[in-house]
Amino acid sequence: MTLVSLGKTSITLAQIQTLNAKALVVAPLTPVYEVWPKEIEKWSDFNDLKISVLHGPKKQDALKTKADIHVINYDGLPWLEANLSKKSAYDLLVLDESTRAKNTNTERYKILRRLLPRFGRRAILTGTPAPRSMLDLFGQIFMLDGGERLGKFVTHFRRRFFHEIRQYNYSEWVLREGADKEIIEAISDIVLTLKEEDHLVMPKLFHNPIMVQLSKSVRTLYDEFETEFITRIGSEYLTAANAAVLGNKLRQLVGGCVYVDGKPEFVHTAKLDALEDLIEEQSGQPLLVAVAFLHEIELIRRQLGPLPYVGGGVSPKEKTLIFAEWNAGKIPVLLAHPASIARGPNLQHGGSAICWYSLTWDLEDFIQFTKRIHRQGQKKPVVIHYLLAENTIDARVQEVLAAKNQSQIALLNALKRGKQRGRIERS
């Protein structure tokens, strides 16, 4: 079974309870601590379920604990495979944020594939099943049916539904005409799509682009680097070996700070000044700020003081404390890396405004980061602010996200129609 959006955790807990099943839940680290245990505490219906977290120094003891649910993060799968005895029995495997299993070349995918025979039932949960393209579906669907619908090998899947476009040293797999409908038809019987707007009264969502002007000198530097792949910052030369490196460094540059020879070079404060103005306009109302690079935190803190941050290097315990203070309204500005909080925490009680200091290329992170605030229980309209340096790579990132999002929406709508059509045909 696949669940897409709308209370997927509580629906799965109800399934575990109804089946009286012993379940293994695999999830990103934040949901391991912030979602699954707290969802059980939150609903009296599930208070009888016992959960054991397989993380930290006592995970060996936690594995031996008699519990209805064992929950582990994806990075813990090698340890789990090595420590599971042949007698270990689970009735249900749940992959939360199942796009973590989409890449068939990863160790986590290969471990999960070896473990699949241990589970009579499997469920995958995601709000973004195909954040880049329908290629993302193969690994996830394989976790459900072992290859029954889309084939047993990703190479066969690609040859069946895609054609390859080669350019120099680059190749891209593109859906052949009509293949999207074939894929949707093949998997629609095991997919359940629930959309918030179809079942809940959601808070209004507003988008507010804030255009940032670069100074003449920074604009000259930016244009030269974009064209020539090299420019000079002070006494150092900033270079880009290829287009991918160039794109990353251009994003850093418009944010105000760029790495040169492994060291951050602070170039300008255009976006930082715009962020400071926005915080002032908030008049004390909390603001969740998405940052893309560690040096952006240093840049922001230089001007605005020691603002709290959630991201790499912050322990689960620290995150829990920060989230609690945010939801209590005690944090006026919270800096966060999208990949660190895009999955799991409920932050709708602490504020209703988001600011993207630097946009991400990753649609899944973009959507899920927004969902931390724009979700059931939010009592105010939600505003997403975007700091966009005019006529720069920021516009390109926006375009890519919009195109990916349209493909994702089309997929979810088609899966929903396929499910409805199936009901009509069977009736």
C-alpha cells in the first residue's frame, strides 16, 4: 500500500492496530523522534501501542524490547541487517518518506531489497512520490510488490517506459509518449492518494517574492563569473570547473558569501539587508528562515545576532528543545536547513511565515519544508517570502521548481483519477 499526504502517520498507526501487527518503521531521523512517538502520545486511540526507537547507544537493548513498533532511521539499516536474528519477525514494513529508497544504487535500497522477504505486508508513505521524474517511482514501487508491476530491474523499467537522450558526456532518460499513463495504470491499484484540500479546510497560502537589487560592482562580478567561469574577489580568484559547480557558486554569490579555495569570502549584504527588513516588518511575529549553506548562517548571525539554527551538527535532543520553544512562540527567528526539517516536525503552532533566503533545487525539500507550517492546526494564513536577486540564478531555480511541481501535481491527480476509475469499473 502507498499513502500520499494527509495524516499518513495516523492512518498507518490505525492499520498497525487493526492488524495487531508487529511493525518496523524506517524513517528519516527527525520523524524517528519527532513524529512516530509523538503521534502515539497525541491520539488516545493509539496510547496502547508500544514503540521502541532503534537509535543511539542503547539501540541494541531497544531492538530486544518487546514493542508493537520498532522505528529506525535509514542510516541505521546496515546495523539493523547485521543485528537482526533469523527469528526476528515483523508483520509489516513501513517506509516513511519513501523517496529515500528511490535510488537503486544505494546501500539502503540493497539492504531493504534483501530484507523484503521478512515482511508479509509493506507500506510506503510519501507526499512527493516523484520529485524529479517518474524514474523516482521504480525503487519505491519495488518495495511494495517486488517488481510485479514495473519490473524487477531498473534497467528494464527505463527501457520499457523511457528513451535515452545523449549529449556529449551527459545522458537523460525521457518518458516516451504515453508511458506516463501506462505507469499510472500499472500502479494505481496499490496507491491511495489523499489531498488535504479535498478533505480539510486548509489555511490560505500566499507567496511573496521580494526582489533584491545587487550593487553595480556585485552585478559586474556576477555577470563576469556567469560568463567566464572565473572572476576575482579581492586577491583571490573564484573559479568553476563546470556548469554544475558554477550554478552552486552563483547561488552562494547572490546570497552574499561564496567559498574560494575552501574559505568563505563575504561579498555583499543585499539579501541580508532584505532579510533584516522583513524581520522588522514581522514586528515580533515568528519567521522560519530556510538557508542553503552553512556560511549563510555565519553571515546572518554576524548582522542579526546568535539566532537558533536547526540543521547539520544539531543533535535530535537539541532539535526537540528548539522545536518545543518555537511552537511555544519563544523563538522570533529560526534558521533551518530544508533537508534537516523538511520531514517530520509539526511547526504550525509557532508561526505562519517562511522566508527562503536561498531556494533549493530539490522539490521534495521545498514542498515538505512549507508543510511544516502550512498544515492542519495552523490558525493563520501562511505567507512564504522569497528573497530573489533580480536577473540571477534565483529565477532559474524558481523555474525548475515550478516545472517539477507541475509534473508532480499531474502525477498525483492522475493517480487519484485512476483510483476513482477503478472503483467505478468494479461497481
